[in-house]
Amino acid sequence: MANEIRVGIVGIDTSHSTEFPKRMQAPDCPPLQKVEGLRAVSCMAFTTPFQNQEGVDKRTKLLESWGVKVTSSFEETVKNIDAVMIELNDPALHLEYFKKCAELNLPIYLDKPMADTYKNGKEIYDIAIKKNLKVCSMSSLRFAPALFEALKKIQKPDYGYFFGPLGLAASGSSVVWYGVHTFEMMVKAMGRGALSCKTVKHSNGVVITVEYPDKKSAVADMQEGCFSYGGVLRVKTGESVPYVVDVDRLNTDLVRELYNFLKGGLSPVPLEDTLHVMALLDASERSLQSGNTEKVPQ
């Protein structure tokens, strides 16, 4: 269709490289998951520690059946597009490919987490600000309706408990790679300004305590193999509101948010929030390695 936003996808090692185009244009996409107005036209495919050649071939076949041109060439991928999605599971590659995409002067969605370290995330942030680029990067958990409903009841929590899975990264930090989901919920609820993180490893995951000014605090509880999300918001006077996320609608909610951004609207998440999530992840991983409380980069 003439009015569709033409999207180029860089990377194929994450499920989002097929789940997002499915919602844009797959003929068999359920109507409730369909997001009109976007069309994936190209994808740059290559192996990473997170995806072998067999997986790449399988996803290539699926994308091509939906009319997506799959290529190994970055230049071919970004030809005649209106927006770009960096869909790389390996956060160590994000800075490299963000720099390439920054030269296009197009709206960029950088899939979570922002980078592998705060240092690299800050470089991405600085490039975006210097070039005045339209960039957003976030997890779908930020848009979970259950979290929004909880925040209607407690708009400014003093304490928060947030739980989610700890996926095991094929390369690099599992806390950074998968903890982003839980920390997105935390930053959405608690805001920016966290001071420190203390990570404690146990037999099946990690528990991370985050300290804020004014004796406020939050806990991120991540378990291996337990793929559910939720939490509890609390205030000093004692009121509390629990919530549990409906994971079946997460990808659809995120693509809907991205549609308005990719067609020229404002980012649904301030880039400062994304950088703060990266700072929390970085401090949490450093605490895991050192056994000490670590300061959150500001």
C-alpha cells in the first residue's frame, strides 16, 4: 500500500525479526494481532552467538514468504526504506550497527537492551543527541496494560517489587541481556534517579536491590526458566497494588507503539529512560561480579 511505512530490519537473531513482520503483513496473522500501516521490506541476515545458520535459514524462509527481501548486505537492506529496526539479540553488536544506521537520518528502533555496557549505551545516546536523530529503544514490558492499571492506583510508588525471567545469554551478561524486561517495568514505575544496585545470586537466578533517594527502594527478582512478569507497587502509608502481565499481547502492544513513532511521531519512551535502564543493568552486572553494592552511572 502507498501509505505504508517501509521498514528495513538489521539482524535476524532475535524472534522479533519475525514476530514484528508477522504483525505487519503475515497473511495468517490473527486479526487482533495485526498492526496496519507498517511493512517490512528488507532484512539483513547473518549468524551471531545467539543464532546459528540453521536458525537463520528458517527465519529467512519465513520472512521471504511474507515478501521480505533477505540479504547479507547492509546497503541493500537500507535501500528505499522509511525507517529501520535494529533487531540484534547480541547487545555487543548494537553500537556498531547503530553507528551505521545513524548515517541514514531515518527513525531508528533499537531493540532492547540498548547496548552491552553503559559506556556503549552512552555513546549511542550521545550520537543520537548530537545528530538529532529519532531513536527509541525499549522492552514491550513497559507497555503492559496491567502495569498501567497498577500505576493508575499508585502513581508514585515509594517501593516496588518487580519479577521476571532470567534468560541465559549465549554471549555476554544474562542480567544485561534479559534483565532489561524487569528493569523496564521498574523505571516506568519508579522513574529515573536510582543511586545503587546490589545483586545477590542464588541457585536459580538473581535478586537485585535498587536504592533511590529519600529511602525509596525497589527489587528486581529474576528466575531462570520462569517466564512470567509482574510485581507489586507500594507506598509508605501501606497501600499496595499487585499486577501480573498478560504475555500473549506484548509484541502486538509494542508494534502498535512503534507505528506512531516510525511514521514521524514522538518516541513513546524518552531516550533518557532507556539510558537509565542501561545504567541499572550495568551496575547490576558489576555488582554480580564484585559482590559489592555498585553505584548507578548518572
